[in-house]
Amino acid sequence: MSTQKIKKYIPADGLAGLKQNFSKDALSGFLVFLLALPLSLGIAKASDFPAIFGLVTAIIGGVVVSFFAGSRLTIKGPAAGLIAICGGAITAFGGGDTGWHLALGAIVVAGIIQVLFGVLKLGKLADFFPGAAIHGMLAAIGIIIMSKQIHSILGIDPKLLKGKEPLELLAMIPESIMHENAHIAEIGIACLLILIGMSFVKHQKIKKIPAPLVVLLVAIPLGFVLHIKTEGAISNFSLVKIGSIFESFTNGAEMKGDFISRGIINADFSALSTHIGDFIMYVILFALIGSLESLLTAKAIDHLDPYKRKSDFNKDLIAVGIGNAFAGLLGGLPMISEVARSSANVSNGAKTRWANFFHGLFLLLAVLAAVPVIEMIPNAALAAMLTFVGFRLAHPKEFIHMWHIGKEQFIVFTATVVVTLATDLLVGVGTGIILEIIINLINGASIKDLFKSSTLITKQSEEEYTLTVKSGLLFSNILGFKKVFATIPQGKNVTIDVSKAKIVDHTSILTLNGLVEDYKDNDGKIEVIGFENHRQLSHAPTSTRILKLS
């Protein structure tokens, strides 16, 4: 289908879209369900949540949130990127069931704040953070995930890992290798090799098969052959245990005591008085990091959408916030627009938001009717999937890519990774932002331009507009530039002149590229001029540009 035809034909939304694209959306939803089922379980377990509540979050993200989300093709559900925050919150609030209930209270409040983000039109939030710091945060999250899951692959008792920090867990790996449980390790390593092997497959039809499905088809029979369900002490942690969803809610209510009259509500807000400092910190982390990851995914999936539809980021934040508040009340993990499942949704041929709905519906049916099958899954298989997810987040290519973009971006990226591992996500991302500001000041940015973009718009004629950047374009002032740019009508001839800009940093160049692409998609003509007056800090096309001295 040509680009022209794609622009003319846009799949209908709502009930008309369901009727029009039922078969394609249902098929994609089913394929994403096969991917989401083991990942949702694994993410919940890695976050120290009851496993079934990972599925609860994914069900809400599909069956409920899909109806009012601002993005059409994203899949809502629990994300590996929030594992470190969820696990950290439970530990900070005392661990175990008590920590879980108190963490849920923070998730509910964070969800309400996300709704406010959307109401206040802060969907542009993702543009404020420097790209290197975001990539550093994701790489650190990947390392944190691997630091714990590698031990689970090797069959180490989870009790031995309790309370250990990421750096401690990394240091424990040699000891865990020496004391591995052979049968569990065989399953875990076999699953990891399958995931690695399938990542190299080029055949288009084989690539359509969800790798986690292949893992389960191998891991479950292996578990029976190796008798891990009955082998002494390891049987206590060898297989997934989720129980009945109805029993899970009942048990949660009983454990809460004073909340029993309220039935299935598991959230406890008493940390507002007993752990106020930790409560505020984790509310900020859940709201900020969750919103950031969700917005970045929605932006990425918009670029993959063959129909060039643009998400309403503010509406999507409101939808995710409502979903998180609802999930938190019931006992679930926080949800985001999840990138791997959303990308699979697009590649599977999804057309509308109904694919997300169907993925949630199939999960609900599985929880109601297939629990005995789900409980045949070895935990080592889930650990292998999460280890592979973590590796992709912290892939050596990410470090090489940042070095290629520029040494200053590599410094910000690496510092964010190191500080996050040594402290927490909030401090790590904050360090990356401060470093980026310092580097921009060293490279010619003025203090007065840090948060205010000096941009002049000139209307040459009814069809011609010129946007002149008079100071610098930085990650910290790019929102001001975008606000001015948004006043230009669509379909005109636009020139962006950066010849006088003292500095245009890496994040701003990425934003400029996105603006140019979006404007062209709406039948406009746009050109960026003036970069010949600048020198690049590396040979990469998106490297920071600094004005040459005359």
C-alpha cells in the first residue's frame, strides 16, 4: 500500500473499528496475550508482588484502559522498567505483605497525579529530559533486573536474595554459579538460549512466533522430565504459584484487617503517617518514571503506525493514571504503555485500540480457566525472559551508541547508570540532568537561556514562515521552542534558522527531527538551515552542535 493510500484510509475507531477490523485486532490481541502472560507473571514476581497481580494489571490495562486511551496501538500493562521501583517500595515499607499493601497506596496516589499530569497537559513531559539520561536510566534498570534474575535462572533460593542491593547481587553471581541447582539451571539456561537464538532469526514467518511461547513449550515439559515439582526443598520455589484470583483478593482483604469490610481493596495509605519520606519519594518515582516511559513508548509506536496517526499524550496519561489508581486499589503493579508488547502489536497487524482490549480479555479468560496450566511454568523460565529483557535494555550497543553520539553524552549516560546502581533511580536521573546542564553551560549556553528559548517567528507570506533561533536550543528550553512552532498552521512552507544558535544539544536535534517528520506527514514543507555555522562534537548526525567562533 502506497503512502498516499495509507493517508486516505484510516481505520475507524470505536464500535465501527471493532466491526471493521475484528479479525486482525483479535489475532494480534491473542499473539500479544501469549507474550504478555509470562512477562506479566515474571515482572510481578521480580517486583516482589504476588504473581497473579501482574496479570490483574495487564487485564485492567487491556479490558478497561483501552476504551479511553489516547494512543491506538500501545499495549498497557506492567513493565520491566518499573521492577526496581516496585521492589524498592515494598522493601522500604517493611517488606512482605505489609510492604506490598503500603506500596499499593503509593501507586494509587501516583496514578491520581498522572491523571493531573494529563489534565494540566503535561504530555510533553518526555521532551524535558535529556536523551542520554533517559537511556542511562533504562540501561541501569536493565542491569538491576539482570542482577537478580540471573540467580533465579541458576536455581538459587529467593530467600537468599532478599534485601540485597543490585551491586551486592552482581557480586554474588560467581558464588551462585558455584552453588547452582542443576535441574533448575538446565531449564533456565535452555530458555535463555532459546531467547537469544530467536533474536537472530531473520525469517519473517518464524519471527511472528512469540519467543516466550516457544520458551514455555520447552520449559513446561522440561520441568516434568526433571521432576522439579517434587524435588525436595526446591519444589517450594521451582514453579509459578498464583492460586485462584478470587482467593487472592479474599486473602488480601483478610490480611488488611481494617479493610476487610471493603472487600477487594488492598491498598493501604497509612504510610502517609508512618513512612512519609519514603511514601513521597516512591509516589514521585511511580508518577514520573512511569509517565516518562509511557510517553516515550507512545511516541515510538506513533512512528511505527502505518497510518501515521498521532496519539493524544495528555489523554493517554489520564487513561494510564486511572488504570494505575484502579490497579493499585486492587493490588496490581503500575502499568505503562509497554514498548515490547506494543511493537509486537504493530508487527502483528493490529489496526485499532481493540487489539489491546482483546489482549486483556484473553488474559482474563486465562486467569479464570487456565490457572492449573499457568502453574506448570517453571520460575526459571520467567527469570530467563526477564534477564533477556534486562540485557536488551543494557545492551553493549547502547554504550557504544552513546559514545558514537559524543563523549559528553557518554559521560551523562554512564554517570546516570552508575549513580542509579549505587543509589536509586531518582538520584540517578537527577545526576544525569545536572551533568547535561553543566556540559551545555561549558559548551556555550548562557544561564538565562537554560529554561527560556529565544525564538522569533516571521510570516513572510500566507504560505511562508521563518522560525529564527536567536540563542540556543537545549533539552531544558525545547518546550518553549515547540510552543512557538505549534502556532504555525499545518501545510505551509517553514524554514527553521539555527545559524545564530550558540548551541543545539543532542536532545534538541532529536526533537527537531521529530517536528520536521511530523510536519511533512501533514503535507507541509519544512527545512532546517544554519548548521553549516556549527561544529559537531562527533560525527553522528544527532550530535551536539556548537556555533563556530567568527
